[in-house]
Amino acid sequence: QVQLVESGGGLVQAGGSLRLSCAASGRTLSSVPMGWFRQGPGKEREFVAAITRSGVDTNYADSVKGRFSISRDNGKNTVYLQMNSLKPEDTAVYYCAARGSGTVVAATETGDYPYWGQGTQVTVSS
């Protein structure tokens, strides 16, 4: 079983930056692709970014390309989401997710991720 714990959320002004972290226990993260998703008020959960096991390949939602960057430190069993040039529409609860054993693709669908963290709130004020 995998336990994921996000941290780093908070309140920031538009144009500011935040760095989210996702620490894993119960399994070595280096064995699976990881993703970040978000759910804004009254909205469905949506894909933000994903990264392969090695960290070589990444995927991003069009809405965050050029502003957000996903990375991982397999030695620390941690995945990061660096968020720059934040906008009010980035306000959401951000979730870290892990794919199952044997998977290799940095998938973009929520159904591809069986393991989820509890989420961390990011609020961007205008």
C-alpha cells in the first residue's frame, strides 16, 4: 500500500510562486509514474502534470505549460510541483497520485492512478 502526503500549499498573490511536495511511504516511488491533479470549487478533478519513473518524460495540461514544472527525487521518495506565474484560476485543492506497479506512462487520466494523497489547498488572490 502507498501513502502519499502533500505539502506546500497556501495563499499567494497572482504572479507569485509555490512549490508543492509529495512524500511517499509504503513503497519506493521510483518504481511508478507520478501525477499531480487539481480540483477547483465546483469543478471536476483535472490533470495538471505527470512524470515517468526516471523523470525523463513529463506531461502537462495546456493551462499550466510554461508555468508549472514537475520533478522527482527518487532518493528522497518525493515528487514536486513548482508553480510559477500563478493565476486566480489556479486556485484549487492539489492532489498527488501514484500509478500502479508495472506501469510506465505518465498518464493524464484520474482512472490511471489508484493511489491518492489527501490534497493541499492552493489559493491565488487577484
